[in-house]
Amino acid sequence: MLRLSSELYIFLFEEGDGLKNRIEEIRNARGIRQEEFARLMGVSRQTISSLENGRYNPSILLAHRIAAFFGLTIEEVFIFEEE
């Protein structure tokens, strides 16, 4: 079961520029192409591109799936920067 702090829940579901991520960095370090990663996550390559470029905030389920795939916590992949 995924347990979230209220702060994590808020930043994953609010729109805005405060959510950054390390998906591209981690994916590249592991030698995984964007197309392959998208297939493994069950989303389109465009979704992964949008995530990596900060144009799309993932659902909590997708954020969890991504973090679990990398063997990291959600907080290690997704970074909230308060303004």
C-alpha cells in the first residue's frame, strides 16, 4: 500500500511549476530509451516526453509506478520546489 504525506499528495495533484522530476536523468543513466520506458510504464512516448519536460504532472499511480520501477521513492524522482 502506498502511504503519502499530505504535503506529497498536494504537490502531485496541484497544477503549477513547482513540481520537477529526475525521470530523464535516471532513465538515461540506466540506458533506457524513452520509447522503451513508455512501453514499460503503459503510457505513450509523448507522455514520457511531457513528464520529462515538466509539461505534465503524473497521476499518483503513475508517479508510484515510475519510482518503483527505478527502485526509488517518489520523493527521489519528483521534487517539489516551493516558490
